Amino acid sequence: MNEALKRKAQKVVDNRGDMPLAHLDAIMELGDKLEAVAKAVQSIPETVIPEHKSVTFPDIQRVEITNLPNEKDDSEVTSLLKEILVEAKKKEQYDIEIDTALKEQLKGDDGKDGVDGKDGVDGKDVSIDEVISKLSTLSGEERLDASHIKNLPEASKPNGGGWRNLHQLHDVKIDTPTNAQVLKYNATLDVWENGAGGTDSFGITVDGAGTAITTGSKGYKQIPFDCTVTGWVVTSKETGSIVFDIKRSTYAGFPTTSTIAGTEKPTLSAAQKNEDLALSTWTTSLSAGDIVEFVVDSASTVTRATVTILVSKI
């Protein structure tokens, strides 16, 4: 007697008439089917999952296995098991962890180096004028200031828009600056140069102490700076006439003096004031250290008069 019949006979004996044979037979038939399912599952080759890998089967398949309906026959069970095997082989559907060592083994060989790029084109020489021309076209935020240029002397602190020392400007020439000098434009060199500048004046007042002024030398003035005579002004206490001559000498040549006034001597003619600001016959150049003499050539009625020589510092 085979094992199946033995088990069936044992079931009948164990039943002892408690359950109708038809029901008992149906239960035993269902048990046989479940036993067949168990054997089929056991016959599936063992799947070895490496360490650090986890395979999660879809929940739907787990439900089918644990809740097989009673009415499924052997062919349906076998078909279901085959579907499970197919799903198990689809590794990409599961969350699989691979350790670091395994990842290194799975890496491919390094690729070859790419081809070197071509050399760039050599630059060309640029003149200073081209650089200046290019910089002059910049505007707004593109304009350069001293902060963009290396190794410049420390500039003065900016006052709003920012500025630099005069000697850093390309059109300014500073040579041994001294106190009170100014910048003057040199049209020949097309630059601004330092030097004495501005206007100034010197002169003398002649007082006859209530009587008409007499002729002759009335005093001297030494010139402290280089300058150019630009004009003269004569004023008096009362209306009258007077003529001044202006003479010059170097310091070494003093006391010998000679006129520099040409035909345009400072003069009052029946007047109280007069001026000449457009001299054409004067020797207008005076040097620092020169001595100027004031001489009255003639006078009538005038008891007190002042002659002023206007100059432009060089």
C-alpha cells in the first residue's frame, strides 16, 4: 500500500464516524493538493542572495501564496509559482544594496585621455596710444581707476568720486615743488607745470606833504619772484598831472638802472586816475632779485600820488 492510501486509511480510523465520509474525503483531497503545492515549492532551486542585498517581493505575490483559494487546482498553483519565479528574476524591481568592495569590482576600465586642444593664436604688440585710446572709450562701471593698477604710489584719500596725486597724471610735470606754487599750462610741451603763479602787484606812494610833488627818484622795490608786467594804475589825492618812469636793475648791477616803460609811462593828465592794461612797448620780464626804481619825470598840482605795477607770476 502506498503512502497516500495509508494516510487516507488512518484518517478514516481517526475520524471514528464523527464526520460524514463525503466531507472527510473532500478534506483529504484538499490536503493532498496542499501537499502537492508544498512539494512544488520545495522543488524550486534555492536562490542565494549575496550579503548586503535585500530582495522585497511585491505584496500582491505574498498574498497569493498565503491565501490560496480552495478552488484552485494543481495547474493553477503551478502557474502561479512560475509567475513568482519570473518576478524573482527581475532584480531591477527590488532594492538591492551592494557593498563598497563589490562596487569597485563592478567598475569598468578608465577611459582613454582626450585629444589635446590646439594652441591659441599669439597676441600682437599694442602701442601705448592704442591702449590709451581703448581705455578712453570705457564708460560707467567699465572705467578703470587706480585700484586696477598694481604698484602705484599710495594715492591720496578719495573725496567722493576719488582722485590721485598730481604727479600720477600723464599731462602734469612736477619739478621740485615749493610752497605757494601753482600749476601753469605749457603749450609747447602740452603739459601742466608747477611754478609761481597768479597775479600780484608792487608800487610806491609819493607824498608832497601838502605841496606839489617834486621830480626825481622816489624809491626802490626788490622783486621776490619771476614775473611779467601786465599793466599799471596811477591814482592821486586830487586832480592833476604827473608822469612816472619805471627803471630796472639786477641785484649785481645796482645802483645803475634803466627804463623798462618804453613810451607808455604811468601818467595822469589833468585827472585823478588812469591805467594801462595792454602794454606794448614795455620790457615786461622781471626776475626774482631784480630791483625796480620809481622816478617822477614831471608833476603839476598833484600833492599825493600812488603808482601800482601789475604783474603775473611765472
